Amino acid sequence: MGPPVFRFAPSPNGHLHLGHAYSALLNFQRARETGGRLLLRIEDIDATRCRPEFEAAIYEDLAWLGIEWETPVRRQSEHLADYRAALDKLSALGLVYPAFESRAEIARLVAARQGDGPWPRDPDGAPLYPGDAKSLSASERDRLIASGAPYALRLDMAAACRRADGLAWNELGEGPGGACGVVPARPEAWGDVILARKETPTSYHLSVVVDDALQGVSEIVRGQDLFHATSVHRLLQVLLGLPEPAYRHHRLICDGEGRKLSKSSGSTGLRALRAAGTTPAGIRQQVGLG
């Protein structure tokens, strides 16, 4: 058994902020404490928002913080075949189906079905998929795909959960409400999640579990905003026969009004703070690691 493997996996769709710095520094610290390895992964599957200048800025900001990582860096856009293979495996199990509703059509369906009460929502607050694409015949699906209609490939959550009883994960950090230790996974709370789209052969949920397995990541250190998503990740790991890592979710760095930071938060962007004279030691103090 080799040394533990950690990873920091930002998306190059904006500049890093204090929250990213905290997560990257925690991963770097854990790797040093355990004699482990730290990997950097660039999650750039969103071709419309990810840009080379943001990727270059990630390397610059992390190096300025004193963080060291192994090379070569894995860039998701260069490994789409890996995600397509995983999707094909799930499809062969009969767990994937195309859904053709647009976002606007889904919003209308949700609104129409709220007459009997609030429509259920996932842990992130988005409404569960309300459509009936799962009941379309194979010939109708083929006809719609051949017509060029856009579609999303969704996981049949009910069928997937029947194949994976007793899901849980080992939480080394702390989730909402102080959850730690063995945490029961509840992927059904997410409904029929999207695994890929017509134009992109993967999604965050699918690519992250494939990458972590292929890279041998053994301990995943990330923010509490992804705590509930771990339920979906554990389900996909079981369905795909992938190893189970440990998870360590950490507190989020919030703004003065208690909101999670975003990449549009200029006042907490690392580049703006550096330009204003903040040092790497000052960043550590701001995030509580000084």
C-alpha cells in the first residue's frame, strides 16, 4: 500500500479566492503530515466557461502560496474517453436514459405540478427532474436523437439504488450538523441526476469519481458544500466497481454576510489581495491556518 494521495481540483472558470486557498492549503498540509502525495487536477469540462488564462492563474496563485504538486497535471478535457467508457458501463446496466426537456420546459413542468404542494428539491435546492422521458419507447428516443434534439443523459436513480444497498462513507472531517464517522448515503435525495449531455460526454458527478479512481486518490479533502453530493459519488463508485476513498469535508470560508464565496468575489480574490500587498502568511491567517 503506497502513501496517501490527495488532490486539489479547481475549475479554470475564474480566479481563485480565499475559499480555494483554504482547501488547497489543507490538502497540502495533509499530504505533508502523512508523507502523502498532492495532485493538481484541472476540471475544465465546461468549454464555454473555462479559459486558458484562468488555468495559468491557478498555477501562479498556488505557487505564490508555496504549494507544491506533482506533475503532469490531469486536465479533464484531455480524458473524455475515460468518462465515456464509464457512461457506457452504466448504460449497459440499463441505468441511463436520455431526457429531452429544456431547462425552461422543466421549470414549466415543476410549476404545473406544484398545485398539490411544493415539488421536491435536491440538497442544493434545485427541483428534482419532473419529466417522464424514462417512459419513452426506444424507437421514440432514437427518433428524437436522430432529429438532432438536445438531450441530457440521466441516471435512473431508483434502479441504481436497487443495485447498491447500505451505502455509506467514512467522514474524517465534519459535515453539516457535525456529521462524522460512518455517514449513511442517500443518493435518492438527488433524483435522476445528469451524467452527461449531448455535447459533453460527462458531468461533474461522473468525472470526479472516475478521476479520483484513476489517480488513486485515497483521501478527498473538500468543502462542506459538496458533503451531500458524496451520496451520489458513493453510488457511482459502487456501480462502476471503483475503490472507496475516505472523505474529509471542511468548513467554508464565507463573506461578511455569511455567504459562500464565489469567483466573482473580487474582494476575496487571491490576485486582488496579492496586488494589495497581502503575503502568503497573511492569506494563511485570514483562513485560520496562520
